[in-house]
Amino acid sequence: MADSRYPYTYAADFIRTYSPISSEGCVLSRSGASQIREAIAKAIGMDDEELAAKLADAQLANEQDDEFLERQTEQMLKAMRLTNTQKNN
């Protein structure tokens, strides 16, 4: 069975990985990430589906990388602590 999330959802998640986060999670929506991907593809003269596939492949590789996942977890915990500190002040 084909994965219906490939390549566009994975590509959006790849872009979202590098966007700001808050205690609620990623600030950038998948829709916003898709708009960024489309603009980059157009700017560099690449087919959007080709760029999406390249980003999706990178995201899938990241999901298998324990160090990458650990860094993501640390970023989320840091954002949550920062938000809690701001609420308490």
C-alpha cells in the first residue's frame, strides 16, 4: 500500500522541523510549510513534486536518526520551559 503522505506531508514536516516552536508545538502549519516549498521550487526552477520528494526523503531519514530525534525532543522541552517561565513572571 502506498503512503499517501509521500511526498507532500513529509516535505512539509521537514520544513516545519526548522521553524520556531512554542509550548503548543510547531508554529508553522503544514499549509504554510507547503507554501514555502512551492516558493522555493519556483525560485530555483525546480518542479515542486521533485523538491517535495527530496525533502520527504530527508524527513524520512531524519525519522530514523536517533540523534536528530533527541535534538527535536530537547528543542520542544526547552520551548515548554521557556513558556512556563514567561507565564510565571
